[in-house]
Amino acid sequence: MSIIDKIINDSWRLNRVTVGKDTTATSRLVQQLAGGDVLDFPSGTECLTWVIPKDWEVLRGVILAPDGSRVADFVDNPLHVNAYSISFEGELELEELKEHLFTDPEHPDHIRYHFRWQYEFGEKTKWGFSIPHNRMLALEPGKYRVELVTRFSDGAMAVNDIIVPGALKDTVFISAHTCHPAMVNDGIACVAVAAELAMRLRERDGLRYTYRFIFGPEYFAGAAFLSRFGRGDLKYGIYLDMLGNSEPLCYAASFDSETRIDMAFRNVFRADHPDCREYPYREPWGNDEMFYDGPGFEIPTVCLNREPYEQYHLESDDPDHFNPARLDESLVVLERVIDIMETDITLSLKYSGPLYLNRFADRLYFDPDKSLDMYKSIQAIQILMDGTRSYLDIADELGIDFRLVRDFGSEIMKLGLAQEAGPPKT
Ligand SMILES: [Zn+2]
């Protein structure tokens, strides 16, 4: 079984809240398969202005109808119990019970994830269950028995930290969240694909950048990581979300929006996914880039995503709505972006005037039927190869595929017609 399948199969159904044994188990599994460290951040630790929550566990979570049938049971789906609920045992009239039921009228047959209390500061005071809206409408008046036993304790939030070293200390980090109970695309599928990417990069010789993979509970992991290590050598970031569903790929720019990682994403999308959308910073959802590419750090971080995703935060974000081919496609995009970051160099030409292409026709013939872009751009590429612009700068300026510029550059290098102009731009 591949590392991707193993991580998803073994982890997706677990009750992966911000701090809990299932979330920690997920991080341990990732470590076992992909290496690196698991960092612990104890409950109560102040990280930037955030505080790591307590460990939360559900021992029992059942609602029994007046006739004894089960309205909801944590055993059937962890999403039934609202994350970070306090304990409650007792009997309630239907109208009282309804105050503790969370439903989604727009998706009346589904259970919606109730995440909010994990992010609320301070002592928890509330409890609740998520059930399908239609199930709530069908409940008969009468006395309902609630048996909700949860436990808060001092635990530790787990964060995976996997480093794949390159020649430079400058680091590109790739991040995804380990939290989100019983959901596939929102979180764990992205951890899985990034773990696979880490394995592939480790097998490559001569990496230019260092790569660092950071997986942990949403928001808190970003706060914790930055409070422990600061900006350090983190130079660029990529945040992954929702990548295994069947919707079109999209990406959100960094706050600056014109950095090299933005240019690399833009180039790959323009060449391979021209219909896909670019969103501004923090859209459509804000994830951990709000920390890394936020106040005091501003590490340019791009988010790769697939949306609109109909199953967002529903229990139907399950293996039936997981498309392995789409996850692979996301991996190809990431590898293409990394390939650009790794091979981008700046050349200066050793000749003047437009190159007598026909003289080197075996290497430099551009068939307009095969590559109109190259046929049209060859003059501009040569003008812009002035020792100040890299392949990526030129490709971005001309709106053409990075690979066209790089392939031309490497051919004229081989012919002794150009030389590298100083260290690569990073
Ligand atoms: Zn989410």
C-alpha cells in the first residue's frame, strides 16, 4: 500500500481534534512512514498570542429517543459530538434538546462539523451534537436521554517536522493540517500527498533549497511552530487544502502576490491548468498562511486548493468523495513548482544579434505547429536574457511556459553560447 493510501486509510475516520490522542496517533503514523520529528507543545503553552488547548476525549456520546432508539452516537461518527463539548448526562424535553443540536438546513441529510469551540479561548462551557437536519425535524416530542461523557486533560499538541536538506539553508516549507475528525479532503489527504512529496524529494540528489514539511492542527500548529523557531530560514511556503476532491484546482497568492513562489505557481497554472482560478491572499479560506505570511513574519505563502467543494465540513467528505487521480494531479503541480524553484537560473548571452538558428537547426529549430509560443517568443527571450533576468522572470514577463525558456537556455549553454550570470535568484 502506498504511503498516501496508508495515511488516509488509517487516519481519516479518527477523532482528530486540535489536541487529542487520535491527532497525536496520526502524527506518529506520519513520522513512522515519512520520518522526521514529532514536536510536542503542551496544553496551556502560549504561542504568539495563542494558547494551546487541553486534550479532549469522548468516552461516550449518545442521545436516546423516548422509545429508546439512538438519535446520535459518537461510535457511528465522531462528528456527532461537537468538538470540545463538556459532559452532560440527563433527560431533556425535545425543545430543550434542540438548543444543543447543530444542523445544516442546506444539506438536510448530512452531519455538519462543529469546529468553533476548539478555537474559543478559555474554559469550555457548552455541549452539543450534530445530526442531519431532517433527522431533527422527524423527532417526536417527549423525553430524550443524553449521555455525553468527555474528558479534558493536560496533554500536548503534536506537530510533524520533516526536513529534507538542500545546498541552501533557504527553506521552502509545505504545510497541511492533521486535524478535522472523520474527513478526508479537508486535512488528511493533503498531509498524505505532502508526505509522499517529502519521500520523493529525499530521493533526489543535489537539491538547491531545503524543504521542510510541517503538519499539525490548523492555526495552532502555525502559531506554535513560529513561536518556537521564528522565521528562521523559511523563505517561501505552500499550504495545501482539499486536494483530493474532484473540483478544479485553484491557488491563492501570497500577501505580496509577486514573489518567486507566486510566479512559479502562476507559470504552472498558466501552462497546465489555464482554466483554474487564482484567488487573492486569504481566499477562499484563510488557513495557516495567516500565521506564516502574517504580521511579524510575512513569509510568502501560496495556498493550493480545490473548490468549490460541496462536501466541505460535512460527513460526506469521505472516501466516496475522494478521487486519487485528482490527488496525483495535485502532486504533479507541486513537483512542477519545485522543479521551477530548483532549476531557475540567470544567463547572459555570449553573442549579439538574433541567433542564426538555422545554423544550429538540430538543436534550436522551433516548429510553429508544435510550439507557437516558442516561435513567437524566441526574439524576446534573447533580448531579455541580459544577465539580470532569470528563466522565471522571462517566462513571467512573456506569459509563456517556464520550460520553453529553460530548454532554450540549456541548449545554448551546451553550445557554449551563454553563461550563468551569478548565483541563482532565490
Ligand atoms: Zn476545515
